[in-house]
Amino acid sequence: MAGRAFWKGYLKLSLVTCSVSMMPATTDAEKVRFHTLNGRTGHRVVSQYVDAVTGKPVAEEDEAKGYPRGEDDYVILEEDELASVRLASARTIQIDQFVDRDSIDWIWLDRPHYLLPDDEVGEEAFCVIRDAMASSGQVGIARLVLYSRERAVMLEARDKGIALWTLRYGDEVRDAADYFGAIGEAESDPPAVELLTRLIESQTRPWDPAMLDDPVQARLLDMIAAKKKGRKRRRKPVVETSGNVINIMDALRRSLATEAKGKNPTKSPSKSAGKDPGSAPKKPGR
């Protein structure tokens, strides 16, 4: 079932304008959520801002925005000063430039949304903008106020609608070279790569959203259902994974043998799988 629009406004490309509505493409509404309670009374607790020095609650009208310039020293900005640097219109998505879709790397994409016409009058103009972007292969870049903050957004023709992604700012993205650059120049062992490639092929399946089921969510719902019925749910022991280092080739051969057994229990692993999967792994250093 389609969700309700959380944003309505206008999409504008040059002189073409239409009214649009937008909703997030993802949701966490079905996730288990907890309230924080007073464990003694069972009552819900509320949060409030408290002065760090006096310990007294701060009234909403006394709250202010401050930027730290030293220890216990802040530059205070008034609401009208903050408003002066915001977008002139928070209700218009004006596309003023286009880029090649492949030029935007995955790390810049933040939150996905669905954008669609808000009424029949604007549907024709919406379709013109959508189809023009689709035929050009380009995506639009615009700015928009979402989630109480100005965002750069990317618009991409998608099926009958337009997908809108909020984009991360430059100071939010870390350079991969700072991390991957520390990885050594050691070359992979070709036989090991070949065995692991075969293992990947044996475990390859058609994509299915069921692969992303949340096991913790299922266990929480089971636990809550048991508590509603007044019974305790038996805890399953946590299985720790082994930290022992074993010979990588033996590990790969054992993995392939296990896969072969799982697919056809009546047949033994092929000779190419190597040693008997039941043989003990080599210890490191020998």
C-alpha cells in the first residue's frame, strides 16, 4: 500500500512547472520500537533540556543555537540570522543543471524518495520532464529543504515516476584512499582465487528481497508474543565463531566439499575438491 506524501510542492525545469508530491522510498515503520519507562513505576519518561551548570530545565523560548569557539564559549545565532541563509523557497525543486548518472558515485547517495505528480493538471508537464531526462540519460541536480535542512538532491527518471535521492555534502564523504591505501600490495594466490570463485558460483542465487529478512526483528516479535501470553521464551545460546587461523586452501576445499554435499547428499565431493573434508586443517606455521 502506498504511503502518504510527506512533502508537496512544485517541480520546475526552465519554464515547465508542475505540482508534485514526494514520499520516502524506504520505511522503518514495521520495526519493533520501545518506549523508555521508569522501571519502578512503569510510567513513560520524558526528555528535556537541562542547563549543564545550574541543572535547571530550560524553557523552549530560552533555547538558542550556539557554535563553539572555545571552552564554554559560543557564538550565538538568532533565528532571523539562520533564516537569512536558507533557501528562498522551500517548496520548489528547480532543476538548474544536469550531469551524467555514472559520474555520481554510490557513496554520495543518501536517502531515496519517490516523486510523482500531485494532480491531473500537472501530470502532462511531469511526464514531459521525466521522459526528457530518460531520453537524455542525464540526471538533474537541485536543492531542497528536507528534514529541517537544505539538501542537494539528484532526480532520475524511474519507471513512470522520478526517483529523488538526497545527496551527501562534500565534508560528509571520506576519501577511500585514506583507508584502502594502507592495504598491502600482496598478490592473491591464483589457485585460491579459482577455488573461491567456484565457491561463489555454487552459492549464487537469484535476487530475492527475502534474503534481507531481519532475524533480530523476528526474535523480538517472538519474545514479545511470549511475554503477552505470560510465558518465558527460552534463550538460545550464542554461538561464538572460531578465531583460529587455518590454511586457506584447506578451508576453501572443505567449503566446496560442504557445498557439493548440500546439493547432492548421495554423491561424494569431486576429486577437484581436494582433501577429505573431514581431515584436520593445517595449523599455522607448519
